[in-house]
Amino acid sequence: MENNNIVLLIKEAIRDEFANQRPATPEIQLISETEVTEILKVSKVTLNKWRRDNILIEGKHYIRLGKCLRYKKNELLNFSK
């Protein structure tokens, strides 16, 4: 009977430990179109063309927040046309 109690205590301790942990999610830094033009050294017209031609992909490189576009900085830093 004592072994069952020990097993239950171990299971409870493991469950509590996992409950207190957050899943590892990378931090996403969103930047404006103006900041993108400065980083990539391109014009806003070029950004619009890249979006229209699916060179920059919604969800991967940028997201829409209402009428605003915000770009994922890490994706753009790794971007190669």
C-alpha cells in the first residue's frame, strides 16, 4: 500500500511541475512598413509589389491588424528574395 502512495505522490509532483511550465514560444517582434523599408533598403512601392506577387507571404512575413500591416522582424531579417 505504501508503494501506491509513493507512486501517487510522484505522479502528482510531475503533473504539478508540468502545469507550472509555459510552452516555449518564440517572441515575435512586429514592425511597421517604414521600419521594414529602412531594414531592407527598399521602397514602400516595392513592399506592396512583393506582397501582391506573394514574395512576402501573409502569415509568414506579415500580418494584418485591422487595416494595419505589421511585419515579423525575424522573418524579414532572414528574408532573401
